[in-house]
Amino acid sequence: MKERKHKKWLWILIAAAAAAVLIVVLKNRVNITTYKDSRQEGTKVYTVGIIQSKSGSYADQMVQGAMDAMSDIFGTSHVKFTEKRVKSQKAAQKAAAQMAKDKQLIVTSGTKALKGAEKATSTVPIVSVGVVNFQRALGMTVSDNWDYRTGRNVTGVVGEPSLPDTLSMLIEVTPDLKTVGMIRDPGDADSVYQCDKMKTMLDQAGIGVKVYDLAKTSTDSDAQSLAETAVSECSALYFPMNCGLSAQAAVIAPIAAEAGVTTVAGDASVGRHVLATLYTDPYNQGYRAGKMVYSILVKKENPKRMHVKIFSSGASQKLYQKTLAVQMNKTFPKSFSEIDSYLSHYDPVEVTTRINSDTTQKGRD
């Protein structure tokens, strides 16, 4: 009876969180009527600088999505890109300062890129992707009541996953959910931020929470020791998105599976080693950011008044790992895909509908 009550409150909590998200989504649309065929503008060319501090295929797909959106909307002959990869905030600031001299807009990918660009210019519009927490990245006061506007020359698409959707999936794969163990790197602010938000949701639903700290530099022995403790205390283990604990998850997940404890993650890197993952499509995030560029450069909208876009649930995919599923004797419905198969056959067009710049299309997200 107590378990049923917990489940009821969890679903109510998830529904309430989803409703709150919907309110943000509805006021988060691109406020334009149509995408104009830029080829009618003769020789006009828009110049855009791109600064990328995140590496890997996930980040590359995000940037590609933004570039494709701009090329689709303006026409390839009407937009010119200058790309710069950086490893530090200082390098990003230097690159942005140079781009600010002759570029009409800067797209950044990653927290270091955003921080550097925002330091370099307060006038050139910045559209950012690949950042989990805009408030922290921009030195703003972190608040749950944030209206998703930065009040400065910055907007974009937030990289934070849908925690209500993640919790919903966690419930789906853990029929007897009693206590959730959160495994995080305490030195990673984004991981701490996600775990804090997830803990608040679980606390409100009366579900037990345990927090386990594990640095990215932790050894297999450290991970094994943590796993042995965690599986004796929890019915599910959660790894926040981009926590960087892929090697540790590879050790922890089989031990958890042996004990009948589910493991859930928010990115493909850790997801390849755990039972289930809510994967947010990177190309879709980038493409949505690219569409925002139109609002700024053509419709002359001010970034400081534009709502930073949140995740799109339609661009998330539930994935499972076959080996662990077999080990735990679990079967998954059609709403789930096997992670290796999904990623090896990944096609961005299946998730994101691209704009045909030869035709007039509605300018809504």
C-alpha cells in the first residue's frame, strides 16, 4: 500500500513538472510568422562565428545542426561561417574578441565557449548550445524561478535534460522503486546541479535518496567498493548527464544488475554501460539554436529578451543496453531502442525536420 502511494505521488509530481515545462515551452517559441527565402535578398551574406569548447561526436552533431539550420534558412550562399575550436575559456574569449570585429553573430558550443564569448563582447549577439546551466555559466543567481531570459546579449538552447522524463523512465524500468542512489562527481557543478534537482523531486514524493560521490579519476577498485555499498541500499542508481563517469559505470552497472538494481543515465557515453538511458538528440538542439539566429539577424529580436529554449521531449529517445537487459531478464517495449543499434544507425532527419529554404514555411519551433 505504501509503495502504491509512492508511485501515485511520483506520477503526480512528474505530471506537475511536465505542466510547468509546457508553460515555458509555450512562451518559448520563435516569434516569427514565416521563414523568408533569403535567396531573394540578392548578394546579402550573414557572417557567423562558431566557437566550440566541447569535443566529441555529440558536440560536433550539435554544431552541425546549428550550421545546417542557418544554411537551410538563409541558403548556403547567404551565410558564411568561421569556426574555432578551443580548450579553455581564455582561448574562447580571445577568439570571440576577434570575431566580434567582423561577425554579425557568434554561436558557442560548451560552457567554456559561452563564458569566454560573453566576456569578450556585450554587443554581438551570442546563441549558445551545449550548456546545462545558463545561470551558473553567466554568473547569474541560480534560481528555480528563472524566466529563461539572460538580460544580456545571450540566448540559445539549454543542454539540461528533461529530469521529469528521466524520472518517468526510471520508474518505468524499476517496478519496485524505493530508494534512488545518485552517483556524481562532486567536482562537476553540472552533475551536482542535476542531482540536486532530481533529489528535490524524489524528496517531495517521499522516495528515499542516497548520494554517492565518485571522482572521474576514481579507480575500478573505488567504483567496485561504491557499487557494493550502493546496491545494498538502493533499488536504482542514477548517473546525471555528462557526468564523465563512463569507466566507473562500466564497473558499477554489472554489479548492480547482479543484485537486481537498475541503472539509468542521461547520455550515450555512460549509457553504453548502464541498463537504460534517456538520450537527448544533439543535432535537434543545434538545429533549434540555428533557427533562433533567423529571429535575431532578420527579425531583429533582442537576445536579452528572448527566452532560452529548453529541451524538446520529442527529441529524446529511451535506450536500453542489451547485455544488461538479458542479465536482468528484462524486456523493453517499442518505445525503447537498443543503444548500440540506435546510435550506429542514427539519422538526424528522423528526429529533426529540416527547413526547405526554397519555400515559405512557418517559423515556429
